[in-house]
Amino acid sequence: MKSFKTFAAGLLALGLVGAASAQTVIRITGSTAYRNATEAAIEASLNSGYAYGVLGGGNPIGAADCIFSGTLTSNSHQVIVICAFTGSEGGIYQVATSTNPGNAKYISSSEAANINSSGTYVPTSYDTTSYGDLTMADTFQGSSLYKTPTLSDTKVGIVPFVWCANPGDGSALTAINANNAKALLAGTATYALWDNTGATGTRTQPIRVIGRDEDSGTRVTTFQETGYGSTTTPAQYAAFDASTNLITSQTATVSSVAVYPANTINGVTYSAGHSGYSSGGNVAAVTANNNIASLAWVVGYISKGDANTDITTGLLRPLSYNGVQFYQGGAGSWAATESVILNGTYTFWGYEHLMSKLTGLSTDVAALKSLLVTQLTTTNVITSQGSGYLLSDATTAGIARTTDGAPVYFTH
């Protein structure tokens, strides 16, 4: 018969094994514009051999919803990292309030037992009650509806945005200024704002804006940058099929273009026209849709990360903003040009932020946060994933702004 000491030692050993195998669940939410860079930074923060799964299958880079399981490179602790990117405002809401996930739908942490290093397992169970520990945000918390409690805010990059038209829109739709933009958002823009030649049937042609919902940092940045005001009610539009289902695809047949339906975000119901699409990828797809221009001329505001592929392949026409073209080279050779941001002439951009609670972070949440900051600020993960540009580029160039939409100034 074993002695009590031997028995107790066995129990302790079992307890230590259990502690070692425990995995901290960390949920990350926020900016869809930076999801590619964030997911690549997560992968770089895990030791080799990590497992992953994606809702719908595929690669986690660029996915709105995905799950990782592995060990952190900094302390080898086992973690489950779950991403649900629904927008910067939604992320700030989740982390600040810590009471409700809003419109985010996380993969269930129990799915970590099934995923593998090749990503061939597709998760099928969801968690609609948990909220984020960390959030990416295109905006300062001061621009958000959710200003309290104050969150820890670390700037990690630059996120550029661009106005885009469908190539089938009027030929004069190659540029936009703040006045055009405010008219678009108010629902009063016509082709006459762009083309004053008096061509028959064009001056009164309405121009409609395809935009983002109230969870979006892209929306806040756009409304602030143009002077429209982040809380001013807009008139935003959407594409519908023959059964009046909302279209989010570039290839779907559009039967009508009408104001975006009434929508509930974070427990608040907004009237028709006020809301918009939950993803910048959806805005890009709908604005670039094959047949939408035959029904309505549309313009969308989109992050570089969400618009770049459609611009470079000719599915979207980038517009200059206030006389400065961010995408240069012309149809068939469009390329984003960071220099116009760094010389202070192109101002349609914001800082990318990583936010969390000010205090009370668990050891592993704090460790992953530190690893992500390092990856996003000291490696090329942002540029390699097309999400934006390094914060150090702006620092070196001496450009800065105090908040979203504020004047750009030079520090040296």
C-alpha cells in the first residue's frame, strides 16, 4: 500500500499536468481593415506546430472568423486565440463594456480540440455570449460612441482609405473632394457635382454611396475626415437581388439599389439608410459588382486592405481625394503610393490602434498583446499583408495628427 506522501505526490503531479495542459482563451476583435496583418502577427507569435480552423474553411489570413491553438513564443504557455472581426467600433464596444459581444460571433473554444496544423478541420460551433480581450481599431477611442471606461491604446500602424467608383459609372467620376463626399453621405449627390458639361441625361443622375455599418472604424474615419461628422445620419445604399435579399457578392445579379435596411447594432436599432455593410470586403464587392452600374452609379469608401485587389485588377476605379491620387499609374497599372501620405498631401488615413483594458489583463493576454505590438511595429507584417504601412514610416517622415480627421501636421 502506498504511503500518504507517495499518494499526495501523485496527486500533485496530476495537478501540475492539468495546469500545464490548460489553455488560456484569448479573443481578438475589431478592425476588418487590419485583419490580415493581425492574423499574420498571431501566427508569428505562436511556436511552430500550431493548429488553426476557419469558419467556412480556407486560410486564416483574411478570414473574419478563425481560431488558433498553440504556444506563445515568449513564454511557451498554451493558448487558444479566437478572432471575430466585425469592425473597430464593435471592438471598442466589446472591450470597453465587457458585457456583450454585440454583432461578433466567435468560434467556440471547444473547437480547439478538433483543429489541426493543416487547417483541414472546419469549425461548426459558435459562441455568441463571449466578448473580446483585445481589439484592433482604425480610430481613437475619443472618436467612438464608447468613450468610457478608458482603454489602453497603443498605436501600431497606419491604415489608408480610398474612395472607389464602379468602372461603369460616369467617366467624370475620377475624383472626389470633401464637398462631394458630404453630399454623397447625405444622399443628395448628383453627377453635376463631377460633370458640368451639360451632357444630356447626366447632370441629374444620382450618385449613391455604398458604406459601412455602425460597428465600423472605416465609417468613423470617413465621416470625420470629410467633415460630415461621425454621428450625423447618412443615406447609405445597398444592392438587392430579385427576392430583395441583400447582395454582398461582386458576381451576383443586382435587381435593385435602395437604402440599406434598418439594422440593429450593439442593441441599438437604426433606421433604413443609416446602417451599412459589416465588412469592407462587402463594400468593395458591391461597388465593383458586374451589373450595378446599369441600375445606379455608386461610390464606396474602403480601406486599402479591402480595396487593393479589386483596384489593381480593374474592378474598381480609385478616385483622387481633395486633388491627390493615392493610387497612381492609371487603369491596368494602379499602385498605392505611400509617399503622398508621408508628404502630408493625402489625408484619408488613420492610425491603427491595439486596445485592451487598462488593468486586469491575464498573464497570457498581456503576453500576446506584447507580441502583437512587436510584430506589427518592428516587422513587415503590415505591408506584406497589404493592410497599411508601418507606424515608423510616419514617425520618420514627421507626419502626425491628434485624432481622426484632424489636420495633418509635421513634427520636424
